[in-house]
Amino acid sequence: MRANFFCWFEPVNGFLLFKIVLDKITEEAVTELKPRWINRLAGVDVWLESRVRTALIYVRWADKVMESAAEAARRRHNAIARSISAESIGGTED
């Protein structure tokens, strides 16, 4: 249902849309984590929201890095496969 919500609007400001999504996910995570840690970890009431937000941004950044690395590996694999295929039929790679 959430994905459908964003289809109704043409995002004029992508940063604002990302902030709205990030704020909602952060709020949900804090609501779930705070009761678990409030009596076990000092400062959780002060720092949890910023730590959750940082973790979410890092995971999003890391996903982009991993996607780029996976795409580069796929390109290398395909180039090697083409080279081996060309050699096995006696041709050369152009």
C-alpha cells in the first residue's frame, strides 16, 4: 500500500520525498527499539533516533555500493565468458 501512495504524486523534490520516507521508517524503528533498550542502555532516549537515521542512510549507501560492485562483477564475468567463447570456436574477440 505504501508503494501505491507514492505513485499518486509526481515528486518535485526527491530529497523531500526521501526525507518523508526516512522519517517514517525512523519513527517506526524507534517505537520498536526504545522499549527494549530504555532500561538497559543509558542515553537511548536521547541518541536512538539519530543512530537509527544514520544506520538507515548507511544501509542505503551501502546497497548502492554493493549494486555497483555486483554490476561490475557481472560485466567482468560476461567479458570473460565472451572471450572464452570466442577462443573455443577459433575466432578472436573484436
